[in-house]
Amino acid sequence: MLDLKFIRANLELVRQAIANKNEKADLDKVLALDDIRRKLQFDFDSLKARQNQVSQEIANKKRNKEDATELIEQMGSVSEQIKQLAAELSDVENELNAILMWIPNVPFKDVPVGKDESFNREVRQWGTKPEFSFTPKDHLEVASQNNLLDMQRGAKITGSGFPVYTGLGATLERALINFMLTFHQQKHGYTEMWVPFIVNRKTMTGTGQLPKLENDMYRVDEEDFFLIPTAEVPITNYYADEILPLDKLPIKMVGYTPCFRREAGSYGKDTKGLQRLHQFNKVEMVRFVHPDESYAVLEEMVGNAEAILQALGLHYRVVELCTADLSFASARTYDLEVWAPGTGRYLEVSSVSNFEDFQARRAGIRFRDADGKVRFVHTLNGSGLATPRTIIALLETYQQADGSFKIPDILQRWIG
RNA sequence: GGAGAGUUGGCAGAGUGGUUGAAUGCGGCGGUCUUGAAAACCGUUAAGGAUGCAAGUCCUUCCGGGGUUCGAAUCCCUGACUCUCCGCCA
């Protein structure tokens, strides 16, 4: 959520940001409602002040055993007006808030402006595409020959997009998660968190998934709960509505969760095998930092995610997203795309974003500055990494001529 | 799932329907004293909003929502959560 005062002071900037992100929001309505809100607030405050004052007088009279009937009668109508104004004020505030919730974050100034993903900017590459003496197979074929995956029975149990990992495939999945968690915890200094996989509406709103993405998520209607689409949601909201002492920053948390995504309407495009799923596993890094540091930390976090791919020996590239590809809440995002030799494409395995104070304002995550001032923290998060496409890259990169595949040494200790 | 108790400021913990934004203690910050520190003493210490150049003034908030009343932390209804006991269960 953007600060209303910021919107008022930077109207054109916000208007441009909405357009560049292909979003829609009625800023004129916001300004109009805000005017009404302030006027109602002023009237309400004035009447309340009067009521408070006269209440004192009534109390004094009663204490002195004097008659207060006249004052009480007067206040009857004031009381009615206050109720009326309070109701109007609350309606306007709700309406205003509802619109504010649909205004996206403003992109960082250096983010390339673009209308689709073709405007994304490649930042760098690491490693090179591996060479094969044979035609590399795609991950489904490798998985099939080695009995690692069962998409059909996953579909039978639940539906398409719910894979079953079998035997060594399951072990590899678990090893990968374990490896990544331990790596971030030990080498990058993150605190490991194990959090609920189902969250309430307030939490889902705090990180910006709601109201926009309600239809992309699995719901538990009876409780108005949601299955998390990413660990970002429960981990970021861990400190919601709190004021953190300065010495608690920076906060670095890492957690594994399964991720659940309905994403109706995404069928047909790049869905083969493990490329696009309704349930998948992901290790997520989350950081809360002083506003002055967030862009430096963003670069550092990209490095943290890259370190995993490097340790696994997988070729990848780093891409900066253009405004249109940027998520609703993000101000700047880098994607890591790993090379999948059999599929013949780069696949997104990580997305690292700086949300500045957008999420913090929604979720109420603040800290006390050196001079005692209460401010919003900057929140960042990044996948480190999502497993399915990492598995794709591993299977396709380390496949052998005979159809078997080699598990990278670094994962061996987790395979057992 | 059943029964009971509870939810107040950073924490602990008072609170009679009427100067209670809230006693007291702890913690934090500033000061006096001290070579320095501790102790002691003094002062200070919530967040959000409206208005104003500012100093300031005013309003809201005692888990959330609704109600009673001239007036609610205090009374009523309702929801959430926590704790204790019982039941069930991995």
C-alpha cells in the first residue's frame, strides 16, 4: 500500500507507475474521497471535543449534587450527530482503503519501462551451456528411465499439476531442500523458520496477494483461510503489527514450504512435466532492513540465490524484470533463469524482489530509528530456490549417454 | 468437541460507568552525585489521525465488531485468541 500523503504529493509519478505496470486504479476517486474523509474527520473531531467537554461538566455537576438535566438533554442530539458522522466516516474510509489496496507499488527509477517480458534486461550469465555427445533428452524422459516421477498417478490422486516424486526422485527432492536450507543458514546467516502453510485473510493481504490474486489461490472457505502460494506470506507477516527495536535489524529468515497455486487460465503454456505446477516446493529467503540499505541488500540476495545454482554447477542468467513484468507489490525484481539443455530453454527458478515499504505499510512492520522515530522497514524476499525447475535443470544437465543421470557431489551427503 | 478463566502501555500488573491515555513496579532515555561505574535521587518514556509554517491544539485507540448511556477499559451481545481441566487423536 502506498502512503496517501505520498500519492497526493506525487500524483503523476503514481499515475505513470500504474500505467507502466498495466494496472488500473482510480486516483481521482482517491483524491476526492480523501477530501471528504478529511472534512468528515474535522467535523467528527470538533463534535467529539464538545461532547468530551460537556461530559466533564455533567460529571462535575453530579458530583456537586447539582441538576444536569438540561445539559444531558442537549447532548442527546450531539450524540446522535456523532454517531451519524462516525458511520459516514467509516464508510468513506472503507471505500478509500478498498481503492488503495488496488494501487500497485511504484517501480524503482532504474527499472526498464516495458509493456511485456521482451523488455526485460539480461544482467549477466554464469557458466556456459553444457555440451553433449548425444542429443540431450528432456527431464520427463530422464525421469521416466530412472523412475523418479509419476505425473499420471499424481493426476489420479488430485489432478494435473500435482506431481508424485518416487524413489530416488523423492529422495533427490528432499536432499535439494535440505541442502538449500542448510546452505543459507550456515553460509549466508539466515535464521531458519518453519511456518504454517495455511494463513488467514489479513496475512494474505499484508504481503499484497489480496485482494488482487484471490482467484489464483486455494481457499479453505469454512475458516476464510488460504493455502500459501509462497513462504513469503507467513514469514513476512511474522512481525506484522510490530515495532522492532533498531538493534533487531537486519532480520534474515529462511524457510521451506510447499507452495500452492491455482492460477486458473495458465494452461497451455510451458506446462510440460515439472515446468508449471499447482503444488511445488520452495526455499524462500526474507529480509527486513533499514530503508537506506534495501537496494544493496537486494543485490546481495540475488547473490545468495546464485550461490545455490553455482554450487549445483548449473548454467544460468540473471534478468531484471521490466515494469510490466514486475509484480504488484515489487519495486525492483531480478529473476534467475536456469538453463535446461533438454527442454532448450532458460527456466525461472528464483525471483528476488525489493518491496521497499509497500508490504511493511500494509502489514504494519515498523522499527524505531536511531533518533527514536517510528518508520516502516523495507522488506525483501527471494526464492532460494524453487525445486521443480531446479530438478529439471539437474536431470537435463547431468544426464548420461546411457540414459542414467549423475547426482552432483554436493548433494551426495543429503542422499545418504 | 465439552467446561471454566482470561486478553489493559516495551514487559509485569491495578482499575468504583464520570478530569483514566490509564495507578504501581520493572525496563528504556536524560540528568544530579562519582575519577569512572553501581546504588540512590529527580525528570522523562505509546501509536495513529485532523489542523497549523511552527510551537501547539484537538480527536481516536485498554483483543476485533456491534449495542446500552449525556458519558464505557468498566455494563450487554458477538467473533478471535491464550491458559487450565476433560474427551478424542498423529
